[in-house]
Amino acid sequence: MKVDVFDKENNKLETIDLSEKVFNIKWNPDLVNQVLLAQMSNRHEAWAHTKGRGDVRGGGKKPWRQKGTGRARHGSTRSPIWKGGGVTFGPTKERNFIKKINKKMKRLAIFSALSQKMKDNEIKIIDNFNIDLKKTNEWKKELKNIIDLRTKTLLISSSVNNIHKPIANMKRVGSISSKSLNIYDLLNFKNIVLEKKAVEEIEKHYNK
């Protein structure tokens, strides 16, 4: 499939061919949803932690003798039924949220998202980014000719390390390397601006 390439002034420069296997496949919402949930789950850290009866302090001595008191038998004051005792079936930091998704499924989900955004005209390809710009305001002036800064836009570059720092200060603009694509970022931003060299890297890196 053929698409136009623009310069930083939003003028058409040329037309290039894109891989049909990457930018023109069928939308697969079930696969995309599965990969997205797995990615979000793998980011989940178990912060909530409660102490069981073996974790709380004290309770080493039997509160009263086993028989002859007329009261129910107890072995420890740290039992969950006692005030100050451990928690039964509470959340622990050892909980594992990891979900495994194989590489082929991840690639297909990424291709599906890219293809759908291409069909919806939400992807623009530019010749290159000016990686010499170091300040956020300079990037705003550079990008306002290409994108609407009021809309969430993801910049995909082959040299993201040089643009990530100034871009990070912009509210609705994000950046990512062409070799670090993930389904969350592709769906989280409405529009995508692809560097021409990044297109080549995506087709080479993922379409193996």
C-alpha cells in the first residue's frame, strides 16, 4: 500500500510503499483486548499487604490453660478472631499478576492496531524529526505544523532517546522507539506520527 510522506512544514515530499502484513491487516478486537489486558496486568504491582497470624507481633504464650476455665480453648492471641490478630485471606504483596502472551500474538495485535489507525487516517509519516532540538517550546513550534497539539499524539522515532526528554514535558504528546512498540501506547494516543526511518525499522524488526 502507498502512503504520502510529509516534511516538517506539512508539505508532501514523496510516496512510499508500506508492508501489507504490518499496515493493512484485519482488525482483531479480541486479540487486541487480550494483549492489552495482559500488558496492564504485567504492570500491576502488589502494593496491598496484610499480615497473617504468623506475621503479627506477640501471641507466643497461650492465653489460658486448655481445660478447666469454662472458656473456649485458644492457643494464641494473634488468631484472626482476636483483636490485634492476623488477617484471614487478606491481600499480600506476594500475589502474582503476570499473564503470559506469546510473541506472535503481541506482533499481530500491534499490526492490527497500526492497520486500523492507518484505515482511520490517524497515522502520518514524516521525513524525519529534528533531534537537535533540546527544549520543549522548540518542539511545540516544530510540531504545530504537523499535528494538532490539543489531540493526544504519539511520536514514533528511530532515535527516541534524543527526543524523549523535551517531549515528556508536553501534556498530550508522547514518544516511543520504533523497536519498543506496545499495544497500550498505540491505543492510548489517538494520532500517531511516524518517522520514515522508523517505518523501515518496524517492518524489519517485527515482520520477521
